[in-house]
Amino acid sequence: RPTERVKKLSYKHQRALEILPKEIDALGQEIVRLEGLLADPNLFSSDRDKYDKICAELDTARASLAEKEDSWLEVEMMREEIEG
């Protein structure tokens, strides 16, 4: 017997479609800010600890961005499938 198609997104998925784009945008802005800080050619030599901290924050932000983009894409594909 074929599986039934989901006819409606759950509240959780609807909410994700509302929230994730805002979170993705905010993370994108944070990444731009952190990259701007790293663009200082004297940062590494003048404050190695700050440089290391910014690099770690940038790695975390990039990983979080990729995760949220994947989540959004998954839910968006569900929505498109439901809407036909």
C-alpha cells in the first residue's frame, strides 16, 4: 500500500520557515563582521589571542550557517512537495 503524502506542514516546520531565513541573514551579517575584523593586517601580530578567538567564532558561525541553510532547504522542499 503506498504511503500517504503529508498534506500539511507541522507547526514546527511552519515556524522554521518563518524563523530560519532571519537567523540565516543574521549569521551572514555576523560572518561579514568577523571577516572584517580579520582583514586587519596587524591583528595577528598585535593580538594573537583576539585573532584566535575571532577565527574560532568565525568557524562556529559558518558551521551554524551551513546547518541552518540545510534545515531551511529540507523544510522548503517539504513545503513544495505538499503544495505540489
